[in-house]
Amino acid sequence: MSEINQQAKSAHHAQLRFVALVLVIGLSRHLPLSHPEWSNFSPVLALFLLSGAHLRGFWSWSTPLCAILVTDLIINPSYGVSLLEPFMLITVLSYLLVFLVGKKISGTRSLARLVGGGILGALLFHFLTCGFAWCINPAYAKSFNGLIQALTIGQPGFPPAYLFLRNTMVSTIIFTAVLGWIALRLKEPVSPTTGKASTASTS
């Protein structure tokens, strides 16, 4: 009976985590609609990184991914963007790569290493998304100078790409440091598949 109760409690916690993720991600991704200067200031990359570093099993990657897809379905019409357009797909791929960065530092007890992983994840996200924009956007010359433009000042008439990088980097560092510190204070990450504490290896 206690095992059944534990499984029910674990499922309930997973549902609460999912709802919390949807609310937090949705709020952060809705900010640019009224405050363009806050574009890309979001906990999303930190959540994917820390999910990879501290969680185990199917829910470790599927929960943040499903939260992203749900918020996309709600928010994308405000931007006039389709969920399945190529740029959205490369964005999701970037999130999963950040998750894999978290996997590479799984079990670390170093907050500095977590933050370093967040910085690497933010750079990966920026280079992949801006590099993809350079590939498909005819406004960019298909040359080295065009690539540098895509990575720095972006397309004329739109906010500069370095603004997105700044917001991505600052928000990822802040959220990784705060949430990572909390995770390290808890010491033993909890597996979302079993609800039991698992022992993390010391790096």
C-alpha cells in the first residue's frame, strides 16, 4: 500500500512540476510581447540544462519539452508563427542539445561547473538559431560577413542579435545559479520516474 501511495505521490509531483514549468516558461516567453527589450530573457535553457544534470528517466527531458510545446501552442499565434515551421524545430533541437550538455555534467557538485554549462548552452543556442537564420533568410549574404551579421547585428529593422545573446546569457546564468544552488543544496536528486532519491557521484 505504501508503494502505491508513493507512486501516486510521485505522479502528483510530476504533474505539479509540469504545470509550474508551463506557467514560468509561458510568463517569461510572453514578456517580449509588451517589453521587446526582454526578448530571450527566460529560464528555459537553465531548466533544460538542470533537468539533464539532476534528473533521470523519461520525464527528465519530456517534461520541459512538453512545457515548451504547450506554451508555443498558446503564445505562437501572438507572433504569427507556426509550431512546425523550420525555425521552431531548430529551436527545439537547440533545447535538447542544452539538455545533453547537462547530461555531460550530470552529478556535478560544482555550482561553477553548472554555470559554465549554462554559458556553453547559451552560446550553442545563439550560434545554432542565428546560424540557421543566416542559412534560410535571403536578407543575409551567404558569406562569412553575412554570418557575422546574423550573429551580431542581425537583420536591419529588427532588434540586434547581440541583444538576444545578452538576454539569453544573463538569464541563463542567473537561473542556472539560483536553481542549481537549490538543487545542490538538496544533494540527492530525485528520479521523476520512481520518486526515490538517487545518489549523485562527486565530480
